[in-house]
Amino acid sequence: MEIEKIKTFGELKKAGYEPKSIKEELRRNLLQKIMKKETPFVGIHGYELTVIPELERAILSKHNINLLGLRGQAKTRLARQMVGLLDEYIPIVEGSEINDDPFNPISRYAKNLMHEKGDDTPIGWLHRNDRFSEKLATPDVTVADIIGDVDPIKAANLKLTYADDRVIHFGMIPRSNRCIFVINELPDLQPRIQVALFNILQEGDVQIRGFAVRLPLDIQFVFTANPEDYTNRGSIVTPLKDRIGSQILTHYPEDIETARTITEQETAEAVKAKENVYVPDLAKDILEQISFEARENHFIDAKSGVSARLSITAFENLLSTAERRALRNGEEKTSVRLGDFVGIIPSITGKIELVYEGEQEGVSQVAQQLIADAVNTIFKEKFPKIEKLTKESDPDPYAEIVAWFFEENDFELLDSYSDEEYKNELDRIIPLQQLIEKYQPETPKQDSYFLKEVILWALAENKKLSRFSLGNGLHFKDLYGSYISGL
């Protein structure tokens, strides 16, 4: 349909345009995508077998939707991508505040204009990108904000009494007629405001200041919320929840690969801007494992959740830490080191909510332990289990490394080391390379130095070595030898 040539209601009818509700529009376009085996939700990973099928079923059922889940689970992104299921353009009565359908006008303005001009009524076209409205629920939201109120200035300018419905100023919901309307964090909306939504969801109309205004609005509502049992800020009142057709539970990535895919997608620009920094695959795995560790850590409030944004911002900080070090050393290129993970601590501390015991421990200390736990978890997947007391009959694969530290008893990895100094220092520990060649022989050479650091950290976590922070790096020592020598 050549919309630029359709300027009036009469021309629209001649073109054979058939009006439909927004829910029917979403349903029809989704059916077409399903038949073509296309996905309407691009860039959403880990939901292919869980959330997305449920969301598609809700759209096909023409339901209003509540996406229920902890923070950082792509709830708002899913809602925004529903715009892609709308028709590219829809006709509206030109000048209408509430996007009146010329075939079914509902506002006084549109009805009067169409009664006066008939087929000559001017038509405008609304693009799908302009058919999405979003409101963050906060305690200061009022009924006037979302539904409407009497406007005294309009009454004065038009010289009308408050008994005339033309003095009404429409709120966000009426202005979102024939659009997708999203309310984020629904439990934060005051109960009396949630009550005001009852009639809109049930009957599709609004009531403003006692006016007998019948506005059968055509809106696709999408709500997002944290699980109401998990928050002290509020809850979804039962009658409103009863009127929401489908409640869909979202979740965090269930495996490292999915989490990595999300992080790499969201940090693509940062990686492109810092092409001089090489990131070993193992470093990416450890970065994602930190979030998994945080969601299980007893110092962190599981009810609050650990957002996927933790990994995203941490990865950006990790790149910047390595980049800064390279610049200070006058190097054009560098590789991420395990020691660089100290630079991601600010990204962790702002993304976790601690329980009382965690507050006593200290948020920075908890963040450091999360990194150490992630390193230890990834280490266990690649190397034999570390036994604190090894039987003489069982060979200890780490005995030669521990023996090296007993003999040398002095090893530092400073943040200021150039790449050459860093590699030379790790090359001193010959048993490290031997262990990698035995258990991880396919490790690329450029990743092997990072893996050597992982081994040292894991041995320290499992009480085979001791690790001390120097402020500008780390100092590793033999654990029991130090006790004996009194150091």
C-alpha cells in the first residue's frame, strides 16, 4: 500500500485497508514469522526453549503480559522487541491525541471531525517505532499521569466549564491507544494506581474525574516485575494480577556458553575499540563464572538477584585494565592477565546486594572471594582434584610445583610488568608448563600464561601455596615451608 498517496479517509477506503486491533495485528504478524521459521526476538539468548515459546503463546492468545523475574533478565528488551511484530504503518485521524482509528473513532475530536468532513477527513500515518510507550513505576506516579485529569489552563483558554469533557488532558495510557504500553517494575506502583488499571484491562475504557467518558482503548499491555514475594517495596494487587492474561517467568543464563554469548554481544563495541587487547577464552569463562558464583554465595541476597549486567560491565573494565597497563608500559598490544581481574571489582560491588553477614565481611572482600571462587571452579574442570593430604601411593600432580616454591620461596607478579617480564617470570616455574602439557595439551601458546596464573591461584585457594596482595601485584610463597622457616 502506497501510504504517501493516501491522504483522506475516502482514499483509505478505496485502497481496501482493513482495520484490526493491535492484539490481532501482533498475532497475525507472529503467525507469519513462525510459518517462515523466523525469530521475532533477535539477540535474546537462553530463552529459546523457555521464555520465548511462552511469550509467543501469550501473543497468539491475545493476552496482556506480565514478565516476572529478577533484574537483568532481559524483560524490558523482550517487550521492546514486540514492536517488530507491528505493521510498519497504521492510519490515524490526523491531529488526534489518542491515535484514533478512522474506521472506529473514539475521541470527541475525531468523531466531530469525521462527522463534519466525512470521506475528506485528513489521514496521517503512524510508524511502528512510534507505537511503543514505556513508564517506570515509581511511588510518585499519579492517576493523572497515566490516565488523565481536568486541565484548568485548557478550560480557561477555550472558555469552557469543567462540565465539558473537552477540558480533559489525556494521560500516557490513552495517548498510547493502538500501541504497546509497558509499565516497568509494576509492584512499585501504588495500590490505588494499580486499582485504576482494573477497568482499562477489563473493559478497555477509562474514567476521568467523574466524566462519563467511554474510551474503548486498544492497547497491548506488557508489565515487568520482580517476584512480589522477594521485594519489600510492594506487590501486584490480586485483582490486577487476575486480569493479566499470561504471567511469564524469566531466568538467568543456565550455562557459561549462553552467558558468554550475551556478554560478547553486549560488549562488541568495547572489544572493537580495544582491538589491541587479547582476551583468552579461559578469562571469558572465569568472568561469567563470577556471576554464577555470586548467585550461590551465602553473603549475597539471592532474592535481589545478580544482573547479567555484572558480566557486561566487568568485561569492559577488564579490557580497560589491560589497556591501561599496556599504555603505561609503552606497549601497543597486550593480553589479559588473571591479575587484571582486580580491575573488575568496582563492577561487582555495584551489582550485588549483601545480607547482614556479607555487610560485616565487606563488599570488596566478597568481590575478591567471588573472583577466587570462580577461578577455583574453572580450574577443577580442567585439572585433577587437589588433595590436601595425598597418600604416598597416589602421585601428586602438583608436587613439583609446590617443591619449586619450597626451594625458591620468592615469586612476584607485579601489575607493572611488561608482557616480556610477565612471561619470563612465569617461565621460571618449569613444572607449570609440564602440568599444562600433560592435562591441557591443546592450550594455545598465547593462552598458556593465563592458564599458569590460574593454576597458581587455585593452588593458593586449596592451601597448597600462599598468596599475598602487594597492592601493585601478587606474591606467591610455599605454604608449609614458610611456616617452618618462620617467614
